[in-house]
Amino acid sequence: MELKNRPRRLRSTPELRKMVRETRIDASSLIYPMFVMDGKARVDEITALPGQYRYTVDMVDPKIEELLKAGVNSIMLFGIPEHKDETGTQAYAEDGIIQRAVSYIKNRYPELYVITDVCLCEYTSHGHCGVVCECGRRHDVDNDKTLELLSRTAVSQVLAGADMVAPSDMMDGRVAAIRSALDNNGFTNTPIMSYAVKFASSFYGPFREAAGSAPSFGDRKSYQMDFHNRREGIKEALLDVEEGADIVMVKPCMSYLDMIRDVYERTDIPVATYSVSGEYAMVKAAAAKGWIDEKSIMCEMAVAAFRAGASLYETYYAKELAECIKEGRIG
């Protein structure tokens, strides 16, 4: 029988296409980033992130119930304190905004998996991710002093009830320092999701408005990665695995799918990625102009991340994606 001219593309019905799908997505793999702030009875819209809000602790219930109803069972909390200072003391204060938010949420919604961001940028008056020291004529972040404060932050968040901590600061050695601090306080089973491959990116702009965390001087290029470097990203991921990370993250997502694949192929732990604020804002802006189909683009971007090797996908579209999975548009 002559076979060489037969078509190689699968002749399929929609049902068969779904049966043989190579990349599958489940709502349990989605993480929703949520901003909580000091104060009472406030829900503030984030101008640069249409449809996203900052919540005081007493106002989070409707959003959490909306997420759970859609099938999203994991959130990542970012705190916005009323008071900021040079060393970010509200990041590790027993009554800090994150600590109060975690306690409130876990008491009311024990089924919700709560991940906390471990970084100082939202809490420092200068907006940098660590303690700033003056080195000659310039200011820089003191890596080792920052490790102590990051460790205190992680422990305080877990004491409040956090299920997982996620250091996003990019200080050298912070995974090992946090792991040691958690273990020494009896939290040997608390996992760490490390922002292992975090590039100095222009895609973070809207987030800095949302969290009020833009640096007041300089930039973060001395401790975030140069986006030209691929092998350095792999090295950073492997170092964090060696230090005890349970999950490693690549951030941003859309322009770094190659890094997701590289890390996936070279590590034996789950890989997460964060579809960051700039990615969300671009889709929202183009959709508002009627230039793209928002749902289709949102779904395609998510599938690309999972196809590249991500096991977890953090996104402002978590609820909408979960609904699309229920509808059968993706999954």
C-alpha cells in the first residue's frame, strides 16, 4: 500500500482532539495574585491593572468566594502597609498586613492554599528589596543583612498560617537562609517556592503601581537578572534547588518561555511561572480597543506556559481561566 502521500495531520473531531491533547491544564495549577492593604472597608481599583484591586482585610471575602466558586484554590498575597521605613519592619511584624491577612483568610477559608510573597520592596521607604547600605558614592543592597530580615519575614508569615512562602527578592543564599529559619522553628514541612529566575524586566511596571514598590533611586539590576542571559538563569535555578527550594519560578512568563523549558529540562522539581502585570495590562489594553479576543489570547498564553514546562501558573486571569476550563475552551 502506498503511504507516502497520506496526510500526517490527525483527522479528528473536537472530541478526539481533546482526547489526544498533549498539554493539559487544571484549575488546581492556577495561582491568583492578591493585594491586601492596611485600613478598613476599602477596595481600591488599580488603575494600571483594570479589573484588579487592593483590599483591606475586612473586604477580601467576596473575592475569595468568587475564586473558590470558579475552582481557584490558591492565592499569592502581596502586602501594602501604611507605614514604610528603611528596613521594612512591617514585613516581619507580628501584626503586619500580611500576617493579619493570612490569619483572617486561613481561619475563614481553611481549604484555600495561601502562598506569601517574601520580599521587602513593598515595605521599605526606598522601594528596594533589601537593606540599603552606602558603598562609596552609590547606594547598594546589603545582601547578608537582608537575609536575616527575609528569614524573619518568612517565619512570621508561616506562624500566621501561610501554607507556602515565595521569596522574590533575588538575594544570594536566601533560599538556604529561609529553609534553615523555617526548620529551626519547627516548620520543616513548609515548602519554598523560589523566584529563582527573575529578570530585571519592564513588564513589572503596573505591579509597582499596585504595590507602591517602585525604587526611589536607582534600579534593581544589581540583584535581578540581565534578560540577555540564558545560562545564568539555569545556574540560578540549580543553585536554588541545591539550597532547598521545593518549586522554582521563572518570571516574567510570556517573553521567557525558553527559560521555562530550560529549567524544566534541567531540574527535577516543579516549575512555576508568573504571567506578570505588564502582560495582563497589554492584553487588557488591546482588548479594550477591540483589537484582540481577550479570552482567546488569555487561554493561548496560559497553554504556552504549560506547554513550555510550567506546572504552576500565577496569573491575574486565574478566575477567568478556571471558568474557561469548566467550559471546555481549554484544559
